[in-house]
Amino acid sequence: MQGVEIPYYEITYDKGTTCDLSGLPRRTALQYVCQPDGRGEMYEIKETSSCEYEVVVLTSLLCSHPVYGYVPVYIVSSVIFMSP
């Protein structure tokens, strides 16, 4: 999400309707991500290739799990003092 790699739980559905372009069944990967105030809302939906989709779902239900739990991202800033 937004260039930050975070753990997710993925479920893949691979028996969708036939894709007109490839003749193969459509595929969707649901990626459940811990979000402390998440209520199952879809954060992002994208077509990764023809008839293959990726959906990121925000949920608070994963946050208590040690593998998928919330990992806050801290931005560390440094101050450099220079003298003439």
C-alpha cells in the first residue's frame, strides 16, 4: 500500500467467468490487510493483467494476529548542523 510493504492474508478466486481475451477463467486475489479502524472496506481495486484482479480489503480483524498485526511506520528525521 502506497509503497510500503505490509503483511496481508490472501484468498484467490480462480473460477470466474470466461475472459473474452484469453479464454481462461477470470481470477481475483483478495488481500486482507490489518487496519485498526478498518470495517471491511475495499481500499484498492486494480486489474493486474487482462481479466486478473487484485482487491485490497481493510479489516481490524487481523490486527490481533502476530503475523498480520498492525505495524506502525515511523518516519525518523535527522537534523544536520553545519558551521561556516
